[in-house]
Amino acid sequence: MYQILEFHLVSLEKALDVTVEKKTNLKNKVHLKLLTFSYTPNHRPQVLTIEEKKAAEDVLNELCPPPSLESLTIKGYFGHQFPNWLHVGTDPSDLKFLRYLDLTDCECFSQLPSLGQLPNLDILRIKGAISVTKVGRKFLLDDSKDHIRTEVTHSSIVPFAQLNELAFIGMSNWIEWLLEEDLPAMPKLNKLFIEDCPKLSSLLKGLLFHATSLEYLQIGDCETIKYVENLQSVKEPCIFKNSNLEKISNLPNISFIRILECPNLKILENLKPFHRMELEDILMETLPEYLITTMPEKLTIWCKNELLVKITSQGIGDTEWKKFEHIPVVKIYLNDQSLYAVYQKTPFNFSTNVDSQNQSI
């Protein structure tokens, strides 16, 4: 049993005392690489007593994994506090090989654990943390004690030093993401996903200041965000279903941008010429004006039938054409791609399978 590499503990809400640790003997599974703690999905945290939640905290606190662990998933946990062993301190031996961490549907904790000192964490995924309203310094550093604060401030410790991919998904009450710009963090972060966070009003300036390796950014279903700007290193932004987004600006290094269902986006500016753009909005009546000053080599558009017919019935210099005729290659489709129009600037070519009566040829 001590040679086991992968271990899954399910329906942990049934474990009401700490004897479960003795039965699993996790600490002595010195070769363990992958560990999952999961709770029954339909186990409703809101109807549990304080005593039951405290019992869940005590049990998970005792289930301390061995330092060999590389992948950890905690799913459906309903305690208010995460286990002490996940609040990594200054001891470099704490979970020093952990590379993947997934906290999914842990609905009751209001503050994320201090994870920034996990020395080799590569991927962090936080989903369904609906009680979290603020993500700040403590997420990066556990400097609540004065001597730790002093040590961190005057050392070369960099929070999330190896983190490559970070995802925040389904955090319905998350409002603020705060970080001082004088605290370097996440220098190797390459991919950032923020989805279904309707109350988050802006991206973290401090993070974007320090995350100089950030190349892929995905923001979706964030209804309060109005601006996406000043992303110096980002090459591939994917912006979708942000109903109040008004402006995308100053992305000097993009090569490919996707904009899906952002009906109030009016300004797309300070972008250098880039390789490819995709635009999708099956409700838009006309093409957006910002296309006039946007300079991709290739543009692909998905739109509704009426707009596609309008475009195919026009020509160079007309209302819709003047928005894209400067772009070398433009492809326009219905959502199911049954109808299309393809434009090429040089040498000029235009082809379509739509006729003037809106019938396939």
C-alpha cells in the first residue's frame, strides 16, 4: 500500500471524526503523486450545522498528504477554513513537489488560502468559490506574523514563482483583486482564465505589472468589467460574453484576438498590426465601427443571416464594406457555416454562396 501513486477519497462528508487519517495512513504513502478529496455534489452546505462544518475541517486537517504529492484536487468541501497543511509557511519542505492544485465547489470559505509559497506550483484552478469577495495579498503570502512579514519583505521570495496557468471560474461574489505593485508575483504566469465572475469590475493592475510572461488571457461572463487595457505581454486575448465591456486598448503584442458576444464594445485601439481576429455576435445588426481602425491580416466573422445578406448585397465603399475592405482576407459566416462570404483585398476577389434573395447558390 505504501507504493501507491494515486488515491481518491470520496463522500468525505461521511467521515465525522479524525480516525479516517489512521485508516488511510496518508502521511506514510511516501510515493503518492495524485490525491483527490471529494464530497457528495448534492450535499448542501447551507443546511449543515456549525458542528458538522467544524468536523469536516478537523477531518481534512488531519489528512495531511506526504511531501511527494504532485497533484491535489479538493472538490465540494464545505468547511469555512482550509487545512493548516495547505496554508504553506516558510518551510520549503511543505508540499514542495506540488504542481497542480484544483479547488472546486468549495462554497463556504470566504478567503483563499495562502498558496503563493508553494515552490513548484504550475497550475492553479479555483472554481465555484462563491463566498470569496476579495483576493489580496494574503493569497500570495501568509505574512500575518510580524517576523514573517519582515523576512518576506527583505528576501528574494517571489509568490507563485513557478506558476504557469491560473484560473478563477464561477466566483459569483468576487468583487476585488488587490495587489501592491511593489510586490513581485507570478513572473512565469503564461495563461490566465477569468470566467463567470459577474461582480469583478477590473483586472489586477499589480499582477499585470509583474506578470510579464502572460501571453494568453481569457475573460468571459464578467458582466461588470468595462475595460481591458494595458496588457503589454498578452499575445492571445479571448474576450467573450462580457455584456458591459466598452473598451479594449493598448495590447501592443497581440497576434490573435477573439471577441465573442460583447455588444457594447465600442473602442478597440492602440493595437499594432497583427495576424488574426475572430468576431462573433449573432445578434449584431451592423459590423462594429472599430473594425475601421483595426488591422489584422485575417478576419473571421460569425453573424446572423440578415447581416450576411446585407454585406453580400453591397460592394467596395458601401456602409459595411468600408469597415473591413482594408483587411487582406475576410471570411464571414452564419453560425452554422451554411452560408458564407469571402473577401480578398489583393488581388481583389469576392465569393459567396448567398444570392440576393438570401438563397444558397
